[in-house]
Amino acid sequence: MIDTLVGYVEASPQLTLKEIANKLREETGVQLSTNTVHKHLSGRMYTVKKVLPEPTEHRLRYLERNIDAAMPRITPIMCMHACNHVQKHFAGCLALMDLAMGV
């Protein structure tokens, strides 16, 4: 069973402890807690780090959760400032994108 856990980590190093435990349960029917999975992998000198979402993904999820509450607070002045900001920096953003794409 420990070899199976190690195989999961070697095949997909980004798996979380919970995902490893779920995969083991689905494939073998053996149910282990995440703490037990951690102990078995630590015994084999494997460490599993928590994978955090990209900051932009995190920010987007935050905005999606809070957009309804924010909408009544957005004023026309705020929209105008946002548009001015975009207009001011749009050309620079395009230049960076072209540079990144090798254009």
C-alpha cells in the first residue's frame, strides 16, 4: 500500500494529501485519513506541500464571491477612474504582451 502511495506522488507530485487518500480509496477500497497518508509518505522521506492557487485565480474567486455586494457601491466616478487607468496603461500592456509573445 505504501508503494501505491509513493507511486501516486511520483506520477503526480502536485497531488494533495486529500487527493492521494481519495485516489487510494477509489482504486483499492482502502480508506486512510490524510494524517495517515502523511505519516506513510514521511516514513519514505516524501513531503507533500500545500499547493496554493495563483494569486490571480485567488483574486478572481474572491471577486466572484463578492461582486453582488460590491455592485451597489460602484459609482460612475469609480468607473470613470477605472477607464482612465486602462486607457493610460493599455498601450504599455500591449507592448509587454507582444514582447512576451516574441512579436
